[in-house]
Amino acid sequence: MNSVLRPVVVFALCLGLLLTGCSENDRPLDSPVRLEGGIFGTFYQVTIADSLTQGQARELEEGLLEVLEQVDAAMSIYRDDSELMAFNQAPLGEWQPLSNELIEVLAISQSVAEASNGAFDVTIGGLVNLWSFGSEARPREVPDAETLRARLDEVGPDSIEIDENAMQARRLRDVFVDLGGVAKGHATDRVAAYLDGQSIEHYLVNLGGDLVTRGYRDGEGEPWRIGVEAPLDDRQEATHIVPLHDISVATSGDYRNYFEENGQRFSHTIDPRTGHPIRHHVASATVAHPSNAWADAWATAMMVMGDEEGLALARDQGLKVLLLVREGEGWSSLASPAFADYLGGELSDEMGLEVR
């Protein structure tokens, strides 16, 4: 699964001008304004092309950090007082009243689980922990087969039930719900909604690699441009530069979080259907979607399914998907028809995309 919500650590507002006082609040800032810091064990970076004063920028960052704290309080598995941890510890079979945002994220998760035939499944938390990639403090080693089978037997979308009308849910089996494959996307959507509510028209939200764009990077007609990272273990390097306008993008990859044992590499992306880390050659999956929560969940599902199964489902669902697939020392770029159509034929050819 993707990286999960971790305790909040906030860094200073990066505006290049840190003066105080009423008069300084009215000082106009050079565009674009960038707000950035640490959050959820990763980073946030919000770039705004609208005209702002120092006071406005400071208020915006205070507001977006409040939004992120609310998401953390609802969905973190790294804090005992979160709403999700209370749900995970509730008695089996008993309905639990949940917040609107937690119900929404669980409903998205169940929809993607059903459409992907279980390739995406938030009840996988016990398996993620068993493979040493979750919140449990465990050594990174291959778990024994008996324990693995016992946890796998509990996993499945049918192990939780959601009543959206009554705003409640319940666990039917003893599963540990881990929203790491969707919560960061939801948080990105929430930040974007906050900025929309503040009448900000031109921005790029980057929350640990989950992105939402609105308007233009120069406030006029130049699209935002993002880099699709190459699947390299030793450095960060963009293999594609993609222009974006009023859309969100999420990427799931296997080249940052893994361990090796006896010469074999074990990815943090666990297949809920087998209980084992993925073994195919897909290195990363990028999904463009109006909602980053949906993009986040679909990117994880695509990583689990691999290129043939994943792109077949992308065609069926009309999803905008880009897969980077390892080939020897390099990789190839495979795209769904919807992704290629979004980019246009000229840029797709320039990027060397193989459309499937």
C-alpha cells in the first residue's frame, strides 16, 4: 500500500520573507508563493500563483495545516486516539458511528476493491504489519507461512460493512483497516477544497507526491508541469514531464520502500489476494483522476494487478493510467487509451508511450 498517515511534524512557513507586524501582513509577495513543510512522515508543498500578501499566505498555511490535522485525527494508524484506531478496536459486529470523511474514504475503498476484484483492499493492515511495512514494530523479515495464512483468511472487502445513509460501519471479522492507500489522496483533496473555498484559483498541491492542480502556473495560460519519477533506487530523476490542468495525479511505486532477504527483494505493496508482496515487473503506476482519493486507490490497485490485468481494467473503467515497467536495466512506459487521449497524440509520441 502507499505510505500511511504518520504523526504530524510542521516546519516553518517558507515565503522568503518572515517579518512580523501589521504592516508586513499587507506586503505583497512575489508570485508564485510556496508553502511547504513536513506532515504525515512525508512533505507538503503548496504552490500558489494568485497574488497574495504575507498575511494572506500565513493564514492560508494555518488553514491547510488545520485541515491536515483533521485528516490525521480521523485516519492515522500511528496515533491511538484517531477515529480509525477506535474503529479497529471496536467489538466485532457492532455498528460504529463514523465521521462523514471516514465513511467517504471507506466507501471509495470498497468501490475500488469491488471493481479491482480485491486488488485494492483496506482490510489488509494485518498483512502489511506482518510484512514489517505497517505500524507494528517488527523486524523486516519474511513471515512464517502459518501466521501469514491465518491473517490472509481474515482479509477481504466483505469483512467490513458500511451504511452510508446512517453514517456507520462495522467489522465483521478481526481485520485491521489501514487506509494508507487512499488517505493521503483524501488529504490532498481536502487541501484543494480548502484552497477553493478561499477563492484561490491557481495552485499546485503536492502532498508526498499526490498532486492536485487548479488553473495555471503563471495565473494565465501556462499549465502546471509535474515529473513522473524514474524507477531508480539510488536517486530521484524524472523520466517524463507531464502538463496538468485542473486534475489530480497519484503515483504508487515499489522502488522506495522494500527490504531484501537472501537476495530476494520484497516490495511494500502487498497483494491482498495472495498475502505476498507483488513480484511482477511494474515499477510504478500513475493515475490521473478528478479526485486524488480515487487516483490514490486506483494507483495502488494498478501496482498490485500488473500491466496486463491493470491496463485491461483501465480500459474497462476509462481510467487515465501510466505504468513504468522494468525491462532489464531500463523500463518501458505503457499508457491506457484515456491517458494518451488526455495528453494528446503529439506529446504521447514524444514521451514514447506504448498505448494498450
